[in-house]
Amino acid sequence: MSLSFIGHDFLLALGEPPHALRKWFGPHPYGVWPWAVEALGEATPIVMQGEIDIEAIAAMQPDLIVGQWSGMTRREYQLLSRIAPTVPPQTRFGDYGTPWQEMLRTLGRATGRLEQAEEIIAGIDARFHDIRQAHPEWEGASSVMVWAGQIGAYNARDIRGQFIEALGFKVPEAINTRASFNNYYALIPPEDLSPIDVEALIWLDAGGSVSQLERMSLRPTLRAYGEGREIYADVLLSAALSHSSPLSLNYALDRLVPLLEAAMDGDPATPVASTAEAGLLPEGF
């Protein structure tokens, strides 16, 4: 069973459909997003939501409890580990900062599928490497993933920050230094957007972000806005980046890399397709 908000993706990647899972967000059946539907197959897991319910979990008699990326407390771990072997968050990474490779490798050991996990890791890491090698102009360029509305920018310890840095970009230190060890994003005041004034600005959308961006009065002061380097990630792409699982990463790369290429081609007149489709390009583009 997976109490992790994204752990079911990792189990599915290993061919281990969970008996029960904890749904994170979205309208999809069983809390499984499109990139993982094929791996789910005919499985019909029990869906849990909200806080961890120790009694309900005990009643399910699980043989393994996945707690990475779950916000599990030490006390909850102590109770759950009496029910079944439990994989807790790794303290050195915090609640939500464990790299996807480490999460998959840990679950590979726990399920007896370590060799398969290593093969998956090698394949995805190779794809990141090849993309990075093909785009030397991205190396060291500043980039950050940001939610609109209450403006939140993810630092380099978050899985979204890890994703963009794996492509060669760098999350600004102004973002990294604004967050504590177990807090993976920095809240940016709408009256001062300078911390997100980066070369490739990726706007994430959980629903309703387009209208929020249109109302952001200081957005036109950002370099990325005026130079055509804003990238709008729709709800599906944003969710894929937020899961950063072995199943969602390839989907995210397929979608995001062409958008980054358009944004970073050195020609401000090149429109970023997703930003154009959302109606977020500056006037005159």
C-alpha cells in the first residue's frame, strides 16, 4: 500500500500495483494520472484521501507500507511499522525532497525488484544527459518553476527544482535561501517579483492560473515576459512535473523540452506554443 502522494506511480513503474493508495489531487480514477493508466491495468486499488488513518490501514492488512513523500511523522511511522514493514521518508532529504532515483531504488529493494529499478533509473538518467548535452546553451541559465496566485517558487531541493537542474539550468540562490530545510518553495510577494526574474520562467497550473497570471500587474516587468521566455505548463504537464515519477518524467520531457527550446533559442520573436495557446503572450507577439 502507498501512503505516499506519488508512491503509487513508483510501484506501478516496477509492476507492483498497490492494493491501496493515497490520492493526491486531480479528477482521475483511483488518483492515477494518464501517464500511469497503462501500468495500472485492470487493478482497482482502494483509494484513501486526507490524513493517515492508522486503524483503517491496519484493517487492510498490508504487507508493505510506502511512506516516502507522505509527510509521515515519527509517531505514525512507529505505529505503522508494527502493522507491516514501512518505508519512511528519508530524514536527510526531508518530507518531500527525496530524489526520484532514491525513491525508486528504495522501493526496488523493498519489493525485490532492485535490478529493474536500476534499469529504469539508467534509462531516464541517460535521457536527461542526452537532452542536456544537446543544449549547451541551457547550462547555468537561470530557471524556476512557479505557481501563480499565491506566488510560490520551488527551490533546488524540491523535485521540480531537481528536474530543471538535471537539464542544466540553475534555480536562483534567491529562491534557495528563502526556504527552510523542510520547506521546498519560497513565497514571492506580488509587489516584488525580482527573485523569479529568470531566463526561463515556468508557470505551473493546478487550475485557474491563466486568469491569475493575467491579473499579475508586475508580470510585464519580468525579462522572461518581454523576451518571450515564459513557459506556461498546463494542468497535465504541471502534474507530471509535480509527480516527477519514473512514469511521469518521460511525459514531462516530451512536453517541456520543445517549449524550453522555443524559449531559449535566442530569438524573442519565437513564440512558446503553450504560452501562446493560453493567451499569455505579450501584445505584439
